[in-house]
Amino acid sequence: MEVKIQLDSTDKQLELFGPADSYLRLLRDSLGVHITARQGNLIITGKEKDVDKAVEVIDKMQKQLLKSHSLTTANVTTFIQQSESTAIPQNSEAITVYAHKKVIKPSTKGQAKYLKTMLTNDLTFCTGPAGTGKTYLAVAIAVSMLKKKQIRRIVLARPAVEAGEKLGFLPGDIQAKVNPYLRPLFDALEDMMDFTQMKKFVELDIIEIIPLAFMRGRTLNEAAIICDEAQNTSAMQMLMVLTRLGHGSKMIITGDITQIDLERGQKSGMIEAIEILKRIKGIGCVELNQKDIVRHRLVQNIVQAYKKKAKKD
């Protein structure tokens, strides 16, 4: 099989190909393809599945250059590892968001299952280690539903539980104190719409990003509700969150149950809720693992190393 790729920017060929074409050699050696550069094009030949992987990696390399104006060996290695992840069903549904021409797709089989579960259930629990896309994909579903007018608002919440810090000693007013906890939710949103649009939605309360306690006493109709870092909720807090679900709404509860910052002896409300509710129709439960990690290649190794240590202890 042969595929010709027209490069987005010929003046960035040096950065794209790497020092002395090292990135292209890495692609050839890793994926078993032949790559030739000719007049602003890359010609890739090899087995169909290997060529498809190479095309996917080169697309990610060009996007990385466009976004960050830099490309490293670590970036290329990560893209190659992602392309070699467990095959994703071809009919996996792509998620359209507000960002121009951006489409969110699952990178692993586990993520594909997660997306399908969110789309087919009104309440979804998702557990898994850092970097598996728990929050990012949940926000993508919420933004996509807002764009399609399937909901009227998005509510993103996190418990303000300290990981080794005391919230009261942080500087500033209450907004300044909770902003560090909510930053990952802002980061996900900023990748799916431009800042001006996000700011407008926040000002109009179409998007609400709040500490968990601010949900008390409310009923949220026609909304996508995401409770992030839910492993740090108490049983009472989790019950409070679950009972906010109103008509025409979808709720997604995410968390890493290996990273609980509650006081010693206090059971996670998320773990308890999954145990109680997992067999109820309309409630989906997904467990992602280190194979679904799509951050830097070292994150998988770090998670695995800590997992081995926990078993020894």
C-alpha cells in the first residue's frame, strides 16, 4: 500500500523530520514502513495497517508542531505508542465540539467503551488512573451535547479536598482558594472551544464550574453534570450529587480510586455508590487501566511501578 501526505507547512520540514531525519527513521523502524520525502510530500509504503498507523502519527506530529511550535523524540515515541494501542472498533463514534475542525476520538479500546457507556446511559461511573482521559472525554460528551442542543447547560464540579494541603491557608478569597481544584476542568474546556466563547458561556451560566458543595439543594434539569475527582467524596456528598439529577440530564462521575485523600478510615462515597448502584438499568460503570493512559509514555510506567509497590506493601 502507498499513501502520499501533503505537508501542512514545508518550512517546518526540518522540525517535522527531526535532526538528521531522526523522527522519520524512528517511524520507519517502529512501524516497519518506508518513508520518502519528495516536493513537500511524504510518500509512505508498506502493509496497510502499518501505513495507516504512520499516517496517524504524522498527523499528530504536524498538529503538535502547529500547536506548540516544537516536537521532541518523546512526543514522537508517545504518538507511535498510541497508534499501537489495542485496536479501536472502526465504528467508534467521534465527538464533535466547538473548536474549529476538532473531533474527539477514543485512543484505546477502553476509551471507546467509556464513550459508548456515556452515550447510552443517563448516569455513568468511570474509574481509572491519571492520564486515561476520564475527565477529558466526559467534558467532550458534555460539550458535544450542548452544541447539538440536547442540553441547556453544563455543570462541572469537584470536591475541594486537600491532597496534603490545607485549603484555609491558601491565599485569596473563596474563588481564589477553589480555582486550583477546578483548573483541570477549565483546561479540558479550553481545548474544545475558544476562550471568548467559554468566557461567554460561563458568564451566562450555560457552563458552571463549581466546588461540589455549591450543588446542594439544587435540581439540575436538561444539563450535563460531571463530578470529577469523586473518589474524594464522602457517602453523604455522593448521595447529594446523585440526587441532583433532573429531567433530561446526563451525569458522569469520574475518579481514581487509588488516589483517595479522605481522612484515614473514611470510605469513599464513589466506591460505595458503585457497589450499590452498578446493577441498576440506566447506570453504566467503566474501569479504565494503565493501557488506556494517553499522556507521556512514562506515565504508564509510573502507574505500574506504584501498583507493584502497593501489592508488596
